[in-house]
Amino acid sequence: MTQKPFKQWNFINRWFPNRMTWSRATYTGWLLAQFLLLAAAPYTLINHIASWRGTSVFEAQTAVDTALPFVPWMFIFYASFYAYFPIVFWIGSEQRKRGAAERMNQRLIQATWLVFVLFILLPVEVDLRQQIPEMEGVYASIFSSLHAADTPYNAWPSLHVLQSLLVVLSIQTWLRQDGRLNVPVLLMIWTAWAMLTASTMLVKQHYMFDVVTGVVIGLLMWRSWFKPIFN
């Protein structure tokens, strides 16, 4: 049986009335395109506006941030963040999950918009890049590209941490509902997320304050805003 479209953003129902009949791959791409257009693209704009303003409203750096080493290979886990969204949208594109997937995607976008408000009102500069030593070869190219694309603002809460936490909790909930959640899978999911979270500090992109606020705000959003979607 084909699901009825979830009625929240009416323009989607008007423009894509037959989306519940699409193939799984098409539906996954459609959810991903929504997220890229409405959340990822605005991030880039806000990040460069913050850089242009050059304002930092408070000091978030602690002794822990300066004591943590720079670990260049942790960029692998930092970049793994971008795989979270295709994975969760692929899982959510099963026919019986599509209503929940649309709600989850829309609220993930809206949660990102709320964080954008914090970025605009309370910007903080991450002043850690001077701790990165001179590099050559592949690492030099990787971090040069990263720093050019992502200026050291939009610090707290860390969207890397907050968004990935909401995605992991969504995946965990769907796997539990499907009876596919076991201890090895659980360990794999949360170990990968812990490494991603640590990487935000070990590649000198975020303060510990950014990580902690990302976790706290993410859990509050999950409890009050996301978890009811899956009931």
C-alpha cells in the first residue's frame, strides 16, 4: 500500500503529489536535495557573512582546547559527517518509513535554521588554526581547501555534532523498530559518531564548548521535537 503524503509543507504536496510512488533511489535523492538546498547552502552563506563581520561576542576557548593535539588523520572522521545524510535518507526511503522520513528531514532543516539564528546573534570565532603545523602533500591540500571553504565562525553549537547526533538517533530508532538493532551494530554506530565528535576538536575546527552545546541542544531537540515523529 502506498503511503499518503505527510501534510506539513503544503507546497511539497502541491509540487510533488506522486512522490510516494517514486523508486527508493529517487526518493532518497529528493530528500537529500531538500536538505542540501535548504540547510547546507544557507550554512555557507551565513558562514561567510560571519567572517565578513569579524565579530566574536564571547571567549569560548579553554585550556583543554589548547592542550588537545592536532591529529591530521582525524579528518577522515570529520569528513565522514557528509555520509550520514545519504545513509539516513536511504533508510527512511522505505515505503512504510516515508512519512516519518519527511517529518525528520523537515525538522532537521528547521533545527538547522534555529542554529543559524545563534550563529547570527552570538557569533564566536574559533581561534585554533595557529596550532596547526606546516604540512606538505595531501594533508596540506585537504586542510587548505577546508579552511578556504569553512571560515572559523559558526562555532557553537557544532552542527557537525548536533546534526549527526540527530541522524544517529533516527537511524537507531528505525533499526530498533525493524528488529535489526543488536550490540555490534550499536557499538559500530556510536563509535563512529564518537570519533566524528572528537575529530571536530582534533582537527582544530571547534572548541569543546561547541561540542558540548551541540550534544545538549541536540538531545533537547531529539526529546521534544524528533522522537515523537517515530511513534
